[in-house]
Amino acid sequence: MKLTVKVDGSTKEIEFSEKENLLKLLHSNGIYINAYCSGRGICKKCIVKFTKNAPKTLKLEEETFGKKTEEGYRLACLHSLNNDAEIEVSLAKPVFAEFDAEVCSDDEKTHVAIDIGTTTIAVAVIKNRKLFKTAHILNPQVAFGADVISRIAYSNEGNLKVLAESLKKALKETISSLCANKIESIVVSANPTMLTFLLEKDPKPIGEYPYTPPFKGSFEGELFSSKLYIPPVVSAFVGADITAALSILPEDKDYLFIDIGTNCEFILKKDNSYFASSVPAGPALEGANIDYGTIAQDGAIYKVEFKDTFKVYTINDKPAIGITGSGLISSIALLREFEIIDNEGRLLEAWETEAPFSLINRIKKEGFLLDKNIYLTQNSIRNFQLVKASLNAALKIILKKTDLKIPKRIYIAGGFSKSLAKEEILKSSLLSFDGEFVMLGNSSLAGSLRLFCKMNREKVERISQKIEYLEIANESEFEKLYIESMGF
Ligand code: FES
């Protein structure tokens, strides 16, 4: 069977022999269309237009596209092909963004820092010891699974090459969209699973007891004909993305560092002792797996406010297109403040709340109306609850195991964190304790940008050797604490 794909002005033909999911078929053939929810039929972003042999329209597509379904519009993840077809698609493009971070480089050559997150990838180019340009893209591997566990499972089915190639192709294209110069060196920060895909190593040992990472300590090699440096890997779950951040954290103060992503990692520092841990949390705060979720791009809602009137803030003030992780936290904080979400996380109906009328007016059957056709839904609130339950349960276990208290200084990392206020973290109960919060944004990328100099490489390698990894997910108490931490 043959699928003909018209993509950004060119045509590609894909032969396939068995019934195959359209989204997977496109991604495994190097055609990366958006798929924020990993093919779960939630984000409605994997849009294709059939020009021949369109499959029967599904209810969700009728609701999403209305009359445009007659022109062939469908969601790729919802259809499997078992005959010839022709489609038109547009590719997911890198989003160029401002990134504010210090650079440390021992020379004036061109270098590239890359943060490979499970959900998003950020790439930054350095020229003359200065940050030149930054872009981020959705990790194309999301089509093969939302989290590391499902990607390892997909790799175990004989798809390591597909995963590795999709990643490298996306990296290469993003680097060349940023800069045409010869790249002297590349620093890659990523969790150990993403590193196995980058180095095309079997990730199976990470997913099985005794959970072995592809390597320990730092790694030097070659990538795209440039020198490659990967900051130290501590364990199967604490990788280069976390140790890179050590280059920006102080050595003379105690702190708790939390990197909130699809996986959450913690470092608790007390004097000269460093404890690290990690827990899976799901990609909701990266804008994936939530209704109307999006990565940070023009029009993404990153904050809401109510001062007499309800206001949404979007990136670059563009018309709203979806919700980012910070938009999700901000909306939940606001709805908790006005008791429109109850203690169990239920979005109340209009008649159940005494909130101001202009807020009550926004409660619709689809959810809470944030902007034209964009809702905070019950499903998104539930996904947020899963993240906060993981986070808080893990923290309780870490404190118990180390017999320490939460230090005054708390660093919050994660792409979404930059635009968050401390009050939003507390009101949404993302974290349930107060302190001196410092929002770091993407600390993996910011940390990598400082690793083109020897001094900082030595710093992260020295501290990494002191880190003691604490296993928490298998703790018998975890489940009980997880359920307890689910409510608000
Ligand atoms: S990937 Fe198809 S709806 Fe999200």
C-alpha cells in the first residue's frame, strides 16, 4: 500500500504493508507533524488533510473541524490506514524564542547547547562568548509515547533506530535553522533515556531493575562532526539535565532544587551533602496531555488574572491558541482562589459557586472558558493533580529518608516556571510549603550554556561525585502519600 504525502511544497511516497496508525507512519518516516498528546486524541494538533481516500469522520473531528471535515481534515492519530491514500500536512516548526542566560566559554568560536527534554527540545547557539539565538521544538518522539517508559517499550519492540533518527534529524534541522557556521562543540543535557537515544544505545537497562544508565559520569565524543560533551549522569533517573544545572546553583547555600518536567528531579543540598531523587510526573506542565495544551509559542496562554475583569495573557499578545504549563497552574490557582475548583479537584457547576458573576459566566459544559474556544477542562485539572501528587509524595519521602527539613531557598526549574509567581505555586498547591522561591526556567539549557569553559565543567563534575541517589518510587509508603497529596 502507498501513502502519498504532500509536505511543505514537496511530495513523499511511503510504502507500508500492514494496517498502520497514520501518526506513527508519518513520524517513523521522518515527517514530524505536531502531536502534543502523543496520539491520545486530546490535543487536536495532529492535523492532516486527506486529498484521496479520506477515512470516515469521527465525532471528535466533527466537533473540532465542523464543515472542514468535508474537505478532508482529520486527526492523524485517530486513524489507521489499510489502503492507498493521499494527504497534505504541515511540519512542526522550531519556535524561535528569547532566552536570558549567562554564557561561559573559553574561546570565541561557535558552540551549541542542547537540552533534550522528554517533551520539548531547546537549542541555543553561542557566538563570540554571547548567546546568539535560541529555538525550541516539540520532541518528535512524543508520537511514540508521552514518557520515558513508553519510549523504552517502543524501543524494545525493535524501534531504537526510529527513535534515534527522529531525534537526531530534529536536532540537526533545528541547529541549521539557527546558524550556518561551523560548530566547534556541542553540549547536550538530557535525562539518561534521551541520552541513550542520542547515542543510539539500548535503553532497556534503564527501564529494568537494577536500572542502569548508559554511562556514569560525563561523556565526551562527537556529534554532527563537532566535539560533544555531556555533563555527568548520576543514575538511571538523574542525568545530565540535572547536573548541568549545578553550574548555576550556589555552593555556599543550602537549597532544594526541583526540576519539574515529564519526570521531576530533586536535589536537596545540606552543607557538603547532596541528595538526589526522581519521580515520573507526566507531561501536563509542559503543555502535553492536557486539553488545548501547547508548548510556549505565540498565542500560548501563560497566565490568567482576575481584577474586576478576567484577563488572559498570551505570548507576544497574539490571539490565544492553547495553554502552556504555567497557564494551567495560573488558571488552577485562580479557580481555587475563587472556590470554583473544590478540595477534591472537581470543577464546580455554575449554580454551586458564589464566585463573581463574570467568572461564573465562564463555566460551560466543556470546562472553564479561558478564551475563545479554549477551556480549562476537568481532564486537565485531573492531569495537574497527578503531577502535584507525585511531586509532593516524593518530597515527603525524601525528607523522611534524609531526616532533613525543607531549606529556606527553593529553586524551581522547568521551562514553564519563569512566568510563574510564588502565590500561584502555593494557591494551586503545586507545592505545599512556603519559602524563598527562585524561578529558574529551563535550568538544563541555562546550565549547559555555562559549560563551554573548563572551570564550570570541573565544578559540575566535582559536585556530581558527591550526589547520593535516593530511590523513592518503590517505597511502600509512596502510594499512600500519593493518594493523600491528590486533593487541594
Ligand atoms: S496527537 Fe492526535 S490529538 Fe494529540
